[in-house]
Amino acid sequence: MYRTIIAGFAALATLGTAPVQAQDLAEGERLYQTHCAYCHGPTGQGDGAKAEEMAIKPRNLTRLAADNSGVFPMLDVVMRIDGRTAIVAHGSPMPVFGEYFEGTDAILKSEAGQPILTSQPVADLVAWIESLQTAP
């Protein structure tokens, strides 16, 4: 048992030094257009076909960094997409299409530099959302 605990600590210690996976923007856009654009709009401005029917309007995803002092809120976005932070407007934790966002583990870095463990599809989707950011 002692060896198992030591091995677990060793694995955690290397997490901070593991390479950050590259994100696939084209795959992120494909996932976005398939699962998110209906509410958030094709360009992320919160103007999707379903937006008018929603009691709580979808967020303009192009303004996430601008609304956060110019820093893209990576950790918050990842946690909202992968379901660690519930979104009231959806009536359930995100993602609504959870099985589509499962996959190989990926490590991202938060805006403060901490590692964020998520799935590769979420990493791709977040990278594409980050690419949408507009100047303040």
C-alpha cells in the first residue's frame, strides 16, 4: 500500500511538468458549431437560433477575456463546459452532450499557470472559444 501511495504522489508531481497538449482549432470549431452555436450563435456572440426563446440569454463568448480584465478565463470556461460548474440556463450541469466531450485526457494551463485536467475535445473547444476573443 505504501508503494501505491508513493506512486500516486509521483504521478501528481509530474502532472505539473507534463507537456500541455496541442489543441486542434478546426476540431474545436466543429464541436462548437455542432453543440454550441444553436444557442451561442455561429460566431459566439450569443445570438443563436435558440437564444430568443431562452429566459437567460446565452453569453457573448467573444467578450470573455474583455469582461475579465483582458485575460481569457480558461479555468472557468473549462469547468463550465466539462460540467464541473453547473449552468442554470441549461437546467442541468454542462455539457448537455456529455458523451461527445469525452476522450483522451488533456492538460491545459489556467490563466494563473496551474494545470487543468480535462478531455481533448474540451481542450479543442476551449481553444476555439479563446480564438474568438475580441479586443476590449
